[in-house]
Amino acid sequence: GNKIRNAKLVLLGDVGAGKSSLVLRFVKGQFVEFQESTIGAAFFSQTLAVNDETVKFEIWDTAGQERYHSLAPMYYRGAAAAIVVYDISNQASFTRAKKWVQELQAQGNQNTVVALAGNKADLVETRQVQIEEAKTYAQENGLFFMETSAKTATNVNDIFYEIAKRLLQG
Ligand code: GDP
Ligand code: MG
């Protein structure tokens, strides 16, 4: 029937990886070249229909700066889903993403659906993280993985849709 399922979702990842841009693309269908840095965290909500059910995402877009690290557990504890974001043109952001995955697996909820987003997939010319490397890492750690681009909208709705499907199955 027309059930609405609320789902808390958190975005984690390095500063500049494109967390806010992914949310802006998903929630408003927009992209800005000079997205302002997030301070603390920002909240958004968006619904998504999957077959005859509706998932209402309650989205926490975190800052990513080290100085806000101690706040992160407030956002990922009790989260139904997490998207860990890195920038495919920045190897350090992939290293940081792996740290977030480790922290989630150690401190988070075992049932949280975790997605790994290799964002800025449009920046193929300056790619530093190979798809195979990320795919293998994701498989080994029980995450699902997609390359996304907030700029071109590639796979942005898709990653949220895949999360919604998994939440409804689980
Ligand atoms: P956050 O710190 O993780 O929230 O990252 P932002 O969303 O603020 O994005 C950081 C910068 O990267 C901004 O200048 C964005 O315009 C840019 N950006 C975000 N996503 C993409 C993308 O998919 N492709 C490209 N080329 N730039 C992006
Ligand atoms: Mg941000």
C-alpha cells in the first residue's frame, strides 16, 4: 500500500568530495560550481517512490572537516543508510573514505546500508582512483558502489534509489 518509510541517511567523506553537491542534485536537481563549505551539518528531506512504497529520506549532510569529527556519531548512529563519498580525482579522499567506512563498521549500526560513491565521475581526465580498485574495496567490505557525478547528474538518483530498495527489502 501507500506506506511511507522514514529513513535517516548520513553523508560522510572528505571536505570537497561533493557531499553537499550530491544532496543538492538529489533534492533540488541543481548543481553549483562554487558550493559553499558545510558548517557542522545540514538537514534535508526528500521522498522517493519505489514500486508502491515511499521512502522519506531524512538526510544529514555532514561537514567533513576534522574539527567536526566528534559530531559525526550523532549523525551516523541510528542511520538507516550512509553514503561515504570520495572524489575520483583525489586519492587522499579515497583514503579518507576508507577511514569513514572503518569507523562506521566499528561504531555504527550493523544494519546500516552503506553505499560508497566515487563522485566527480565527470573528471575522467584527472582520475586518480581506478574503478576496479574501488569496486574491489567495496566488495570486500560489504558496501555497494557507484561512481556518481553531481555535476552531470550521473547515478545520483540511482544511488538513492538503490539505497531505498535495499531499505525496503531489509
Ligand atoms: P563537500 O565538502 O563534500 O560537501 O563538497 P561540495 O559539495 O561542497 O563540493 C566541493 C566542490 O566540488 C564544489 O566546488 C563543487 O562544485 C564541486 N563538485 C561537487 N560535485 C562535483 C562533480 O560531480 N563534478 C565536478 N566536476 N565537481 C563537483
Ligand atoms: Mg558540504
